[in-house]
Amino acid sequence: YKRITTKTLVDMKKKGEKISMLTAYDFTMAKIVDSAGIDVILVGDSASNVMAGHETTLPITLDQMIYHAASVVRGIERSLVVVDLPFGSYQSDPKEALRSAIRIMKESGGHAVKLEGGKEVKESIKRILNAGIPVMGHLGLTPQSIYKFGTYTVRAKEEEEAEKLIEDAILLEKTGCFAVVLEKVPAKLAKEVAEKISIPVIGIGAGNGVDGQVLVTHDMLGMTHEFNPRFLRRYLDLYTDMKNAFSQYSTDVKSGDFPNDSEQY
Ligand code: KIV
Ligand code: NA
């Protein structure tokens, strides 16, 4: 695929091709992720944790999300760029949701928005879609509701919540979402959802029965090393590698080893 579109993703599901998705919040990272052939780049509100050091995703603002998204868009050639609508930018009413989505599309150049929730945000999703803006859903563990959940543990283990999740997934498809993220739910339930709906289901901590996977890039690179959920596969231990590089640099500066004769003018 030359350029990934929302339609590409739906076609990939039809053909049984898995979708790869990673987060990025800046130009340099986005350029590397894009050039590696990752299908979807998510400008996640996890930037609130990863970039800004907040404990939750709640504090990040729409302006800050737009800054991250615009930086990512300048780095990509092929990937589809999906931008999270941050907490507070869409929950109060559908008009505000649309205004926020329009700002993201206009000011960042992103290709789609993502928002958390099912039935509760249906009217907002409709409104955004009516303006021609593609919407990705997000169900299961929705971190913007962390104070309601009270914990980051796996969601929908009980029948009642599992049933609501299935209903919400069906509703998101019917409303017109092009894909949905399922976060931290039992693999069996996620597989059932992926079989029930024809739009791609992208999992994080949702097992292998879904249509694609997403991870937070800084986590899979091992840059964040305090965060150790079972679903996280670490491809590098960059925390250690970077720390060693920084300390070697410091040693070299202090010993006078850097710069040497060929590293100066
Ligand atoms: O913000 C984020 O990084 C996300 C993914 C974990 C799906 O929403
Ligand atoms: Na998010």
C-alpha cells in the first residue's frame, strides 16, 4: 500500500491481513515509525504520561495534542495518522466534539480522530462523521475514565460489562467508525467482538484474536521501564542503552576525551 487510508484498513481486515499500529508524539519518532512500515500512527493522549510526565491522560489539552499531531504529520509519508481527542474536548456535547475534531484536522493535518466510549458518545461521533472526519472508537479500559474505574486492571471480566462492550462495539460500527481499539479485555471477548463486527478491531492487551495490535512506542522500546503489564513485549531496552550512552558521554566530557582532534575545526 502506498498510503494507508481508513478504507485500506477495512480492506485489510477483509483479507485477513493484520494491522500494525504504534504511538508517536513527535517528528523524529514518527519518521522512523513510518519508514518501518507501521500502518497506523496514533498520536495518543498517552503523550500526557509519556511526554509530559502526568500520572493520567486527563491533563493534556487540545492545543497540546494539536502540537504533537502536527509534528507527527510532518514526519510521515505512508502511515495513517489518528489523533486522540483529549479528555474534556468532546464529552460535554456533540457540537464541542465536532469543533475539537475540526481543530485537530485543520491545525495538525491528521487523518482521523479517536475518542473513548460507546453509547455515551454516539451523537458526538455522528456529528464528527457528518463533517467528513473519520472516527476510531476505543472501548474496554478507557484511561480517560480512570477515576470511575479506580484501577488500571483488565476490564469486562464480568458478564454485564462484557455484554455492554459487545453492544458498544456493534453500535460503533453501525454509527460509522472505521475501526475500534480494545484495551485490556479478556482475549476470548476481544476475539468475539472482532468476529461480530466488520470494522478492524485493534487490540492492546486484548490477545491475538483481533485484527491488529497497538503498543505505546516508548514502552515497546523499553524507554519506560517502571511499566510492566503482561501484554507489553519489549523489543529493546533503550532505558539502559540510553542511560549508558549518557553516562559514557559524561565520562568522556569530564576526562577531556571528547572532543578529540578529529571532532573539532
Ligand atoms: O493514548 C494511547 O496511547 C492509546 C493507545 C494505548 C491505544 O490510546
Ligand atoms: Na489514548
